[in-house]
Amino acid sequence: MSYIKVVLKSGKDQSLRRFHPWVFSGAIKKMYGEPAEGDIVSVFDNKNEFLGLGHYQIGSIAVRIVSFTEVEVNDQFWEDKIRKAYQLRVDQGLVDDETTNAYRLVHAEGDNMPGLIIDMYDDTAVVQMHSVGMFLIKDTIDEILKKIFGDQLKAIYNKSESTIPYKAKVNPENGYTFGKSETRIALENGLKFRVDWEKGQKTGFFVDQRDNRALLEKYSKGKSVLNMFCYTGGFSFYAMRGGAKLVHSVDSSERAIELTKENVELNYPGDERHDAFAVDAFKYLDDIKDQYDLIILDPPAFAKHNNVLNNALQGYKRLNAKAFEQIKPGGIIFTFSCSQVVSKDAFRKTVFSAAAKSGRNVRILNQLTQPADHPVNIYHPEGEYLKGLVLYVE
Ligand code: SAH
């Protein structure tokens, strides 16, 4: 099989030589033919040395590399990759675990498959493509999943409608591509939660906070807990199991508050320690005084692009400053950023300046990140998107 050849400008081969998987459109000198979006192309430096094979797409990232060696990109190629990703989760103890059946099977660049996310919720796989190339091989991916999981897999739901560029004209529609699943209750560390992959954000649940929720549980005993940006209430029901004396969940979305209430009810029916409010976080934090001794701040990505980075950092600063100013002495803050464009350093500096503004003595107790089923490709540091700090505020 020969692929259309893409030649890079002089000096633009450096990042690929360091195994970074993206080719920006500005790095391309010449293409020998007109690849269609989603085609595999073969990338060379300007001295005609092979660099890699990847999916072509119109946009700022023109090629997403899927192999740094010259191979045939066929069904077997994809099966080998997905099997490797599966084996990694087996090795992490996530497959056939009796207390956790929600995990990420494929984490895009982190599993050397740029553009592909697959989350498992019990017997259902939720597949989300972020590149045209991955979307075009969706049937192959479905067949591979059926082969790997056999009877254990009851349904595959494809959720790529809003993640593929609309100009690509491949018309992705959300829906089942195999079976239909009735199971909507998944398990995480023995706690139950309802997943709504059809209407919910992302693939339905934020599986990336699993380890951090487990840590929060340990800090919760006897505490008054405020879970800001609660979405489906993940942190809230862990705090309750940890023995919190009161848990308040806040999200601006009414639907999120409903889901949180439902999930708390699933785990702790009739428990009066919990209450939930649909209000804006910034407004809510204006006047909480010192009623809480544990606050979780897990906002949505304030910055999706580099050009709004400064505004995003101001947002994080304002948010954290409000918590620092009011939390009870001896209180604990779990603060996060899930923006890929906000580096670990930038996040820490922002939280630092928010702390300084309050004038309080603040210490870092834990430094948090994403769990092992969201691996970071060492050559693609942008993949480390989730950053968190556990802070002790005197
Ligand atoms: N902590 C959650 C995930 C948070 S996702 C978990 O563990 O699953 C971010 C949430 O922030 C979304 O549910 C969104 O509705 C909410 N949100 C966005 N802007 C907000 C605002 N200004 N005030 C309150 N909530 C907001």
C-alpha cells in the first residue's frame, strides 16, 4: 500500500524526531497528491527521510501520527493497538474488577491513537472520535471491540457528533452502532452512579477523577464539605462514605443537580447530610463565610485555546481566591484544572497568587493528576491535562 507523500519544510522535522505525534499545517512544504480528509499519509523530511504515517485532516493539526515506522495501516494494525491498550488496563486491575466497572480503554495520544477515546461503562463501550481518520474506521474499531470483549460487550455507543469538525462532511450522528444497553448504573470503587452517555457531558461521567475522589474520601471524616462544579456528584458521594457530617453540591446546571441528587440517593437513600443547589459557582462563593472545612473546586476547562489562556488564569485565580478567603481555619481545598493549555506550573502559580491574596498560611499536601487509565505519552506532554492540588489552609 502506498500512501500520499507529505514533505516537511527544513527544520520542521524536529518535533517528529522526538516522537511528538502532531504535524502542524504550517510545517508542510509539499504534498504529492491531494489526500482526502481521514486518509493515511506518509510524512518525510525535506531530505526524503521517512518520519511517520498519520491521519490527514484540514486544520491547524494537519497530520496525527499513528506510526513512526513504515508499516501497513490495516485492520490488524488497529487490533494490535487496541489490544495493547486493553492489556494495559488488565495490568492495572481495571478489567473484571468487582468494585469498578467504569474506566478509559483508549486515551488518544496516551495510547498512541490520536483522535480516539473509548470509555467502558460495564457492558457498554462509549466511543468518541476527535479526528476524521478515526471516524472513518469506526466499523473496524467496533469489530475489534467485539472480538476483544466477546459476550461481555452488549452495546457500543458512538458519540462523535460534536467532536468532529463540521466542515469534514462525514456527518457523524450520535447513536448505537451495536446493540443497545439498558444498564445505566456503573460502579466506581463500590459506589454506584448513573451514566447518561446520550445526554451527559463527554462520554457521560468524568472517569478521570476516580483516584482523586478516593483520596477525598479519606479527608472527609467529620467535615462540612462543599463540592463546587459537582456535575453528577462524584466527589459528593465519596465524601459521604468517608463520614462527612454535611455535603453541599453546587452546579449551575439544573440537570447536573438532578443527576447528583439521583446518585446520592442511589448510594445513601434518604440521607439528610446532603443538599444540592443549582447556582453559579462564583455567586455561591461570594458569601459562604466559614461554614465549610473542605472545598472541592473542579471547574470546566476555562481555556480551550492558547489565545484565551490569560483570561482562564484570571478565572482560576478569582475562584481560588474566594475559597482561600473564606474556608474555615485548618480547612482543606481540593483544587483542579482540566485545561490542556494550562500547564502544571502556570496552574500552581495561579493558585499561589490566589493564596497570597488571602494572606493565609497555605501548604500543599498532595499533587494530583489523572489516573493510570489516562496515560500520558512522554513525547506529548500536552496529554497531562488534569492537574490538582490538595491544600491545607491555616
Ligand atoms: N467535578 C465533576 C466534573 C465537573 S465538570 C465530577 O467529578 O464529575 C464541570 C461542571 O461545571 C459542569 O457540570 C458544569 O455544568 C459546571 N459549571 C460550569 N460553569 C459553572 C459555573 N459558573 N458555576 C457552577 N457550575 C458551573
